Amino acid sequence: MTGSDGLDLQELRAIVARRRGARSYTHLLDRIAAHLDAHDGFVSWSGGKDSTTVVDLVRQVDRTVPVVNFDSGLQYPETLAYIDDLAERWQLNFHVIHAEPSLLSVLIAGGGFDHAAPDRQLAGRLADTMINIPAAAAHARFGNGSMWGVRAEESTARKVLYRAHLATETTGAQAMSRVEARRQLGGTVRRKNGTVTYGPIWDWQRAHVWEYLAGRGIEPNPLYDKMARLGVPQKQIRVDSIIDGAFLSGGQMAWLQKGWPTLFDQLVEVLPRLPEWT
């Protein structure tokens, strides 16, 4: 990955990571081990930089931990190839759980992307179909625990989520300093259904993630480089589902048409209104 000024960003990040050394994340390996001992479970992997970082951290603790990709049925071909290749090279205990129906099927059935089709009220919420039901299936197979690459920096909602759960975790731990409480208890999300999720990199900044991957010699998903070359702003790059309602107005379809014209045309055949977002 090369910057606009010709600098090799991957090499620069690797230098910074080597200066930090493994000591910057060794405590996370201990917390991952404790989480697995207490809750078992799986690692959620989208193929993005954050979840790839977590998968690499976990495999340093236990290479047999199930790694699960939740496939919406509408993922970039580069992401699918990246995940398959890395899963094989790392010899991961890799599993794919498909959304049923797929995201594309849901979008077609809803009628919202076709002026000629009637709008239909679909049974169930999209979040249940894409997230909650597949996650429940993974927990049923692998246990109540899970780990993910969700970071507080990414959105206000995620920041609030982590802060609220940290407040709960630190009840009765007033003797801890703020720094120690975040280090030992931060990143844990306990849900009413009994599942417990730990985000090892919950308080990392974006630059820290890139430095970690470079320091470990891990090439990121090639989509990051391709989208950057297309002109997509860093904060808008998403490597999972091709269509995300939260980003349609931000030019997501224009980038798709520019970078994947054949794929875009194929989608327009079944979702005729897509060009309205270019």
C-alpha cells in the first residue's frame, strides 16, 4: 500500500509497530485466554482490518477457536477470496454461516429498489435476518462467548455501548484506577440472553490497527487499496456487504459502478433503482 506521496505506508507502519513491540498487546492475549476459559465461543470475522486483527490475536492464544464469517450473500468477491485464502494459510477452524434469506433476496422482495414492484412489508426485521439469527446459530454451535473487532472510535453508538458496559463491569471495583479498569475490564459486553462478547481492540485507534497488521506482516484485504485508488475516503471504506443502507447516500453505489462495472450492471438488473444513488 503506497501513499499519494510515494511512501510505502505498510513499511512505515511496520517500523512503528516494531518499535512498540509485542508488549503493547501481550496483556490482550491474557484477557483473550481468560475469556475463552470462562465462556468458550467463537471469533466473528468479516475480512476487514479490525476483525482480522482480532483473529490474529486469538490464534496466538488458541489456533482451534472457531472463526465464523457471517455471509450476507452480498459480499465483495475480493473479500470472499481474501477470507478463504487467509483461512487456509493460517489453518483456521473456519466456518461460514449464511443469512437466510440472503440480503439480495430481501432487497428484491421488499420492492424498494424497483419502481415497478409493489412495496412489501417483510416478515421480521432485517437486523434479525442478517445479524441476530446467524449469531444465535453460532452461539448454539460454539458456546455463549464471542469476540469481535468492533471499536469504540467507529461510531457514537459503539462508544456508548462500551462505556455503559464498562460502568457495569467496574461496579465494586472502585479501588482500580481508570486506566487499570479499562485495561482489565473494558471491551466486555454482557447481554440479557446470556452471551458475552469481548472486543480486544475496543479502544484502539485506526492507525494502531494498521500498524499492528503491518508489524505482524499481514497484508490487509485488497479492497482497502482498491477503494482508496478509486477515491473512496478512508472513513467510508467498508469491505463486507456491497449494499448498506447507511452508506447509500454517501456515494457507495457510485464507487461500485466505477470499480466493479459488471457487478453493478448485474445488480441493476434485479434492483433497477440502484443508479439513483450514483
